[in-house]
Amino acid sequence: MANRQRPLNGNKFAAMSVRTAAGGNILLGPTSFATPTGSTTDLYHVRGQATYLLDDHLLTGGAGLTA
């Protein structure tokens, strides 16, 4: 797959990697993981919640689904 995406501000936009004291890396600049294919992602969230009062007790439950 060829990357046909133009860099932000042409090739004049800086990209840096900063090493932290703990040994991690912080990457700054344009992302190299952008998808130039124009693909889309469909994501659906469904969530339900119920609350029931039983004498002096409040019962709450719920469920969620991501597809």
C-alpha cells in the first residue's frame, strides 16, 4: 500500500522522539499510522441501565455492548 497522504505543512513539519527518564518514548509530529485508503470504521455502542427500589434498598444494574 502506498502512502499518498501529504505531510502536514509539506516536508517542513518536524518529527521528534523524546526519551523519558523512565526509559519510555514520546513521539511528536505527524503520525505514520494514518490510513490513506479512505476506509471508514463503524462502531456501535449499546448500553442499558435499570434501577429498582425495594423497601430501603436501591438495586442498580446495567449492561453494555460495543460492536
